[in-house]
Amino acid sequence: MIIHKRVKSMLPVVGKDNSRMQLMRLYVSNEEAVATDGHVLVRTPVDNSIDMPDAPGEPVAEPVLIDADVIEKAIKNLPARPKLPCNHHIQVTKDDDHLFVNSGVPVVSFPSQCEQGSYPDYKQVIPDYTDNNPVKFDLDGKLLKKICDMAIKHGDDVNRITFEISKDGGAFFTGVIKFTIRDDEQDVFTGLIMPLRARVE
């Protein structure tokens, strides 16, 4: 299993609830890496075609659960100025009952608990809107972050943001997304954000 270093951005989503231990680790299969805390779920594909340097153990075939701090250590070991494709990736291998997350050239291996099995059937909860003619719109992540920061600092205790979109004649998205941020008593911010693109598929 070969995972791009962007997986580090998923680690804040890994669960912190001790009563749901399986969510406190990153789930990695030959298809993708997944993190969830029960409220947010994020996944990223793995790319087993990358030519990686030799590492202890053998490639892992079965899905495993990996400690988030081990992933973070392996990514921190990658070079700051990558020159090879492998410098953007970490590799998961297994030697008997020992699981390793490997990175760098020369390779440094970080041991992790070797756990398999019970992870929620997350694919069952990912909706497929293909047949529902979904309205899709793209937003600038930097602009969206500014709005999120306002909600975190000044909004209610769940950092709620309400978005509104309008449809022209009930069929097409008109283009401006209105947002409202409330504290526990009143609207504290209202405004709009323009999409980069809007479409009905």
C-alpha cells in the first residue's frame, strides 16, 4: 500500500473517542485510505504503481488500521525538497505480525500496531446522487475557509453555517450562495460567496 503524503491533511478527522477505538486509526486498503470521526468521512486513493525503495517486510494485501501518529512520523521523514516520485509517498509493509510504515531514501521504518478487521462499512453511507440530477457547485477553498473561521470564532457552539441556494424555475442553480452564521441568539454574519462553477448533471 503506497499512500501520498497528502494523507496528513486527513489526520485531524481521525476519531478521538476511546469508546470507538477502530475510528482512532486510519483505515488503509489496496484501494484507499479512510479517516472518520463519525461526523466527517474523508478518503483518498492509494497508488500502488509508484516505484518505491526496498523496505522491510512484504506488501500488505489485507486492509489494516494504522495509528495516526505513525503516519505523521513517516511523512515528517520525507525530504523537504522532493526530487523523486517516491519522495511524495509512504509505504505500508508487513513482516509476520509486525506492521511498518516506511518513508525516505534511505528508508526509515516506523512500526505500528498490526490490526485488521472491524471498521465501519463506510461505503454504505456514501450517497450516490447520479440518478438524482444533482446541482453541483465549486467553491474556492480559501474563500470558504474565511467563512468557516468566522463561524468558529463567533458562531454557536456547533460552529453552524447555513447555506442557501436558489433555483431558477425549479431547475437551475442561479449562481450566488448565501450564508448565515448565528450565535445562540441572532444572526451575527450574513453574506454571499460566488461559486467558481455551477452545473446540473
